[in-house]
Amino acid sequence: MKAVKLISRRISRILAGFIGFVALYLFSAQLLSFFTTGKDSIKTSEETIAIYVQGNGVHTDIIVPVQSEIINWNDTFAVNTFERADTGYRYISFGWGDKGFYLDTPTWDDLKFSTAFKAAFFMSSTAMHVTYRKKEPKQSAS
């Protein structure tokens, strides 16, 4: 009887901790989504480099020009190693995260509990997603 109570108490604490973690994550994501920048705050000049952040609801990428006064990404990521990419591509995007999440979750409908659990608790390897792009990313109205 004592063992059942002890096991029941431990399971309820673990469950409460997991639910608390998920709730804190969702609350933080909602709260931080209110901090945005408007188009008026973005200044362009010859001394700046446009950096774009683009997401599809599941994954987020940082997009930068392939070549600028500061860096040439072709020196780091050779364009000829990318399928269907050539020197006409003007932008490169970077995403980083859990490898299983990138490979197994193209949409939220594809998300499995095991993938989310491993990603949340750093129990699997990570991956960098690098893609060459021909066009400047579309800007959404703010």
C-alpha cells in the first residue's frame, strides 16, 4: 500500500512538472511574440546588411545575402555542393535545431510526441539547415 502511494505521488509530480514546463513554454512563446519591429524601424544604407527571419509555422530560418562587404558565404558553403544551386543565387538561409524535428516534422500535423519530447529535452542530435535562395524573401505587412 505504501509503495503504491509512493509511486502514485512520484508519477503525479513528474506529470505536474511536465505540464508546468509545457505551460511555461507556451506562455513564454505567446508573451515574446508581442515584441516586433515595424518597417519604420528598419534603416537601410550602404553600411547595413538586410537580415530576414522567415518561418513556416514550424521552422524558422535566418536569411542573409550570399555576398556582402563583411562576408562571402560561398567561402563557407560551396554553392556547387548544393543540389540545383548555382552562382545566381543571391541569398542563403540558415536554420538550426533538433535533427529529428527537421527531418520528421514538415508540418504540425506530422509532429509526434516522441520527436517533441526528444527535442524539448535535448535527447537527440541537432542539425543545421542551409539553403541557397534566388529571390529576396517576401516581407509581410506589419
